[in-house]
Amino acid sequence: MKKVSVIYWSGTGNTQKMAEAIAEGASLDGVAVSLISVDKASHEDVLNSNALALGCPSMGDEALEEEEMEPFIHSLEGENLAGKPLALFGSYDWGDGQWMRDWTERMKNQGAALVDNGLIIQSTPDDAGEAKCKELGAKLASAAR
């Protein structure tokens, strides 16, 4: 059975809502989906998955959350992510998405195979935003190898 891990950090619940919709979209026949808060995630969750979604809102000066998500992402550097299907997502309140462009470039440099551009949604996802999240989840599940 193919495994998809959706690992996220959420401060206000907006990115968690995105994660839940991505997990729902990835729940296709024959795909087991794990929805995991980053404080409970492990390297095994990443390495044992056939595809991976990582979510974090924009924080401060358009950066990843510094206490849990940034250390987790940093700890993945050096792991073999070559060719692993990956989706990035997160919510934001202001700015133009620079944190997502930086994160996308960083993960490409790790060899991950991004299935789409990083999905960003301002504040709480509405129905259209949730639909985009579900589409991203389905695309990720289809790319799982």
C-alpha cells in the first residue's frame, strides 16, 4: 500500500485546515495517509512515505516557524529525498509568498520532486481554498511511487 505523510505546523489553525483537506484529497484507493503535527513527526515518517506534504504558515519576516518546523526541515537536510514526491503548503496573513518560494527552492536543492508550486492561502481557507488543497492531495497521492 502506498503511504503519504502530511506533516504540518499551525499556530492559528489555518494551516491545519489546509493539512486536513490535503490528507482528505490524498485518501485515494490504495493510499494510506498519515496526518502528523510536526512536533510528533519523525524522520521515519518522511523516509517511509511514498510521498510527502509539508505545511507551515509564513511567520515573522516571511520565514518558517522557528521552534519546531525550521529545526525539522533542517534535520532533513542530508536525508535522501531524491525523487520523493513532495507538496509544500501554508497560510499567510501578509506578504507576497517569499517564504514559500524560498522553501520550494530549498527542497528542490534536497532533490525532492515537487508535484506543484507551493500552495499558499491567505488566512482561513474558504471552500475554493479547501478544494485547491484536496486537488493537491490527490495530485500527491497519484505521484506516490
